[in-house]
Amino acid sequence: MQAAPTSPDNDAYRPLFQVDDLKKHFAGRNRLFSRRASRVLAVDGVSFEIGHGETLGLVGESGCGKSTVGRAAMRLIEPTSGTIRLHGEDITRIKGERLRAIRREIQIIFQDPYSSLSPRMTAGRIVAEPMALHRTASGKVREERAAALFRRVGLNPGRMADYPHEFSGGQRQRIGIARALALNPSLIVCDEAVSALDVSIQAQVINLLMDLQDEYRLSYLFIAHDLAVVQHVSRRIAVMYLGRIVELADTQTLFAAPGHPYTEALISAVPVPSPKQARHGRRIVLTGDVPSPVNPPRGCHFHTRCPYVMQRCRTEEPKLRAIEPGHLAACHLHEAGSAKDQPRPDVPGEQVYGRLKVDRAAGQASRQ
């Protein structure tokens, strides 16, 4: 699947990293009076690509499978099925020394800057450890490289002998960033890398990540639930719901004209400085609980909470398809004739949810 326009004349649009139909299912507990073991469909057919020097944002509410996508894509956990390619090479099933070499190309920054660092190792040893494990540097060269990384992420090399508990949260995350840079990777998975930090520290770390991207031409898979942060750092954004990507577009298009009702609801929840600046002057409140990934609804997974639900949504799964060049959405509203005879929200007259218009009187749904 081509998630974005490509250009043979600009390698920024040639995919560095491709994921096709990625699935990760976990074994669950046996149900009462059932002989069949349940399965948790954590990731259920995800596809995307990331170009050289590009940031792809991956957003969605807690439990939708974002972190599992990141870990499965970099082979920290084994995917159930699907294909993963780096530089065009299929790395889905490789093992041994070849997998070890690939791991130098893909690194991760974890969410919790404290639990991701060993309390028994000094900060300098933590940063130098990847170089020791992969034998990319040794002795004094490794120590000098670790000191240079400390300086690059804004830390004093004189503190390399200190332990993680002696640093603040923001400083610990900088140690994690330095460790991720130690092997000169091509792709870094940022798994909620700033969500555990204070807002002012978030801004500093985000600016650091963007500067490092420009300097080293890094690619990021930026996983987060804060759309304001993702909007600031990403060129394209993929929106996940219950293990699937429901929309993928460039950042400007996604925020200006979201093509999926779930994306609309997420954007409407982004805090704004003044109520007068609120998007379309209303907050979309989704009703109902998020379905269980053990037993997801038939058809569209979002239909139990969607204000535009129609009969086919309950039985027919919408495919992720192009609604405009470079803009993909999995919603029946964008298919010809899909808006006829659909049930309406229990509100009189006409109601507007972002860019999607529900006209109760006319019995139609169309894009403004």
C-alpha cells in the first residue's frame, strides 16, 4: 500500500521502512464453558511506510495498539503475520547475526525515562552499552563517543559517573535519547517519548528530537496520544482505533479536513488557548465504551460509537482507501451511495461534526 505520494527524484519520499498488513495477536484466557482459547487482536492488519528523514505520527487513545505496532515493527516482539521491510529488505523472519545488524538500524526511546534505565548502571555506561554489545567501538573511543553524545543531548559529560536516580525526568529522557543515537540508527521509534514529562520539558525534548533529525537525517515513528504534539513534529499522521489504522494523511490535510469520524473527535478534543478558537465551536463527545480487542464488533470497529452509523457499518468492514490523493480513510461515508437511508443521531434538524455534515431532513451525509 502506498500511504503517500512518491517521487523518484527525491529520496525523502522513497520508503526507508515499510509495514504491510502487520498483525499481532496475543493468546488470552479460556472463556467460561468454552473449549476455544480467546485471542487479543492487539494489532489487526496495519500498513504504513516512512521515508528518509520523515516523521510519521501514530495516534489513538490508550489501548488501541500503538505501542504494540512499534515493538512488533522493530521485532522486539514477534508479529503474528505481515511483512516488515527496511531499505527494501524483508526483515520479518530474519534471525541471528543479520537480525543483530538490523537492530543497529532501528532504535527506540521508551515512555518512562526511569524504568527504561538500569538503576545499577551509571549514565555513561548506559549510553556506551549499545556500542559494547555491537562491538562498534571499544575502550577510550567508546568513552569519548559516549561523552560526545552527552554533550549533544544537552547533558554535562562530567555526570557520566552518576546513576539514573540522580537525574531529573527530563535529563533521564535525554540519556535515553543519547543511548538511541549510540549506533547511528536510520529509524527511531519514539514510544510516548514525552508524555511522562512536564509541558515545559516536553517542548525542550521535542526541539532536541527535531534538531537531531535535521543533523543526522533520522526517521521517526512518533507514537503519542497528544495530537497537539504530533501535529508539531509529524509530516504525516496515522490514526489508530482498536488495532487498525482508520485514517492516514499529511498533517495539514488531517487537521483541516479529517475524513474519519474518530479523527474528528480526537481533533475536537485538542485543548485551545481560548474557547473562541475552538474548532467549529463544539467538542465532540463520543458515547459508549471502547469495545474489547478480544471480541471486536463486526463490520466497522467504530460503529458502536459513531454519530454517522448506518446499517452497512454494522456488517461490512470498511477498507482503508484513498478519498483524495495521499489521504486514506476507512469509512463507508466516502463510498458512493453509502449515505442513503442511514440512521441519524437523535437530534432535531441539522448538526455539524467538524467537516462531516449530517442533514437529518435530507437524509444524506456529505463532505462540506
